[in-house]
Amino acid sequence: MAKSAVAKAAVKSANNIVKVLRKMCPKAHQVSLFHLAIAIHNNYKYFCTSEKPILRKKKSLLKKFKIEIITDPFVDNSGNTFNYYL
């Protein structure tokens, strides 16, 4: 089944954002960067993550993409990565 033109455009946009994010946060996991790109593409105001490379760049990300990066202070320290949008 072929993707719609809208879906193709959304994926292309997210991939372009990922390229920029990779330069800003080169040590972040690829999947986290893609989740962040989707949040940026969809104009979410907040992105909650445990990814330290992304958290370290939160001021730059706010300035460039108008998205606030936050983390959950009650998350366990198991080493598992989480991401969600608000």
C-alpha cells in the first residue's frame, strides 16, 4: 500500500529535523531524536525525555525549535530511556 503524499511529506520533514538534531545532540539515541523530531514537526510545546544529550541541549532546542525539554524527576535510575510529548 502506497503512502499518501501527506504522510511522505511528514516523514521527509521529520527526517530533515533529525539531521539538524543529530548535529546538535550527536550522542543521543537515534530513536529519541526521531521522537523529538516528530514532536517538533507537530508543534508540541513540551518533550519529556531521560536522554542526557538532549537534556544538555534544552536551551538551544527551545531557542531553535520553540520546544521545552523536560524530564520526570520521579523516574527510576534503571538506565532505560523514555520519551513522551505534551
